[in-house]
Amino acid sequence: MYISIDLGGTNTRVASSKDLKEIYKIERFLTIPDIEGLRKSVHQAISKVIDGEEVEYVCIGVPGAIDRYERKVLRIPRIPGVKDMPFEEFFGVEKGANLIVENDAALAGLGEAIRGQGKNYRAVAYLTLSTGLGGTLILDKKILNTPRNLEPGRQVILEGGRRFPNREVPKGHFEAYASGSALREFYGVDPETCEDQKVWDEFGRHVASGIINLQALWSPQIVILGGGVSNQFEKFKDAMFKEIEENIVEIPKVVKSDLGDINGVLGGFDLINEMVRKN
């Protein structure tokens, strides 16, 4: 049995698979902002989805920064106490299982590139517009083997602009303008219920600013938007596309994810499959 875990900033998903193609069972629960409580909840969920079978691989996607070379979780903004923590210490290895730890947005992007809207493209950019803002670039169906995961949410889109209080991030960073937390913190609205078109138009222009930068730096063929806020795509897409069209000559295809909230666990199974083939 194989396990794929997506630790989102808001929700956690724990899924099992027997063949790395289809989800066998999945458990969902709110992400607990305490490492001990979260670890306990994850292991309880694993026991529910494996039917007592032996686990061969566990892949876990974390909503924060990792060091792939040193095999450490560097930080998770919404889970205090996690800092420079070795992968095995962070999770607590299932007996006899091989452990893979990756950034959650990287796994979601991999799932999109292999199974979703990016399956017919070689260069796929993925942005998750959720509680936070993460993302990645997938080339030829593989996560880039950089020392640390890509963090497009930390790019500056407005010099000297706003930032979240008590966060070690640059002023004017992308996440402070184009995430669910940004809508709540700076606009006082809930993305699920907001009907103010002026807010969504401004939000769409901010999303476009990030995509314009990524087109210059990454040159993707397609940009896929996922995460909970992307469910409001119809409300902000017109302003977003207008801004993009006015500022990019070679415009990439920009689409909403069609895999929904399981792209991360699917990407986890795809990464396990890559490791199994190597071994």
C-alpha cells in the first residue's frame, strides 16, 4: 500500500493507493497548527485508509520551505515550532516504509502536469491560490531538483508594498496580494462569500502581476491555478486576462485546475511511482 499526504494550510488530506493510479481511500480533516497534534491526526488517518496492509512508501507534502539536499523541513508558517527539522523527525516514519517529503505546491503541480490540464505540455507552471500562495515549475513531468522548493509567493510585485505582520517576508510580496489570507487581512472579506467585483478586479490584476513575472523567469507553456480561491476564477479572470494581455507578448495559456483538492495527493503518488521505477 502507498500513502500520499497533503498538509494544506487549512485542510489535510491523507490518501492510500494500491496501484499508484487510483485513490483507494481518502481522509480529510482541518490542519492542526501544532506539530504533535498534527502528527497524531495524520497517523490516525493512515490507519483508517490502509485496511491493515503494509505500507511501502509514504509521500508527504508540506505547506512550507524544505531543503531537499539536507532532507529538512525549514519552516511552516502556520505550524509554529517547525524549524530545520529532519524529515524523519517531522513525520515519524511508518514502520518499514520509505519516506518522501516534498513541498505541497510542488506535488500539486506534478499531479497537474501528469494527470490534469498540463498533461499535454512540457513546461507547466502551477500556482495555488489558497490560504497562502505557493507554486512550482514542472519540466518534462518532473519536479526541479533545486536545493529548496520554489516560492513564487515571495516574489515582490510592488516595491515597498504590504506584507503580513510578524512574517519574515519581503514587503510587497505576491502572497500579500493574491491569497485567501490577503483577502481576509487587507480587504476584510471571505473569498467564498465576497461579491464585491471591485475587490475581485483588483485581485485579478495582482494575480496577473505574478504571472507576468513568472512568464519572464520560467517561460511556461501553461499556467494552472489551483487552491480554494481559484474556485472564484470566474470573478477575477477578466481583470487578470486584461492585465496579462497588456503586458505580455507571448501569452501562456492560463487555466483553472480541473483536479480540485486532490491534485496534491495524486502528485504524491506520481512521485512515489517515479521513485519505485528508479529502484
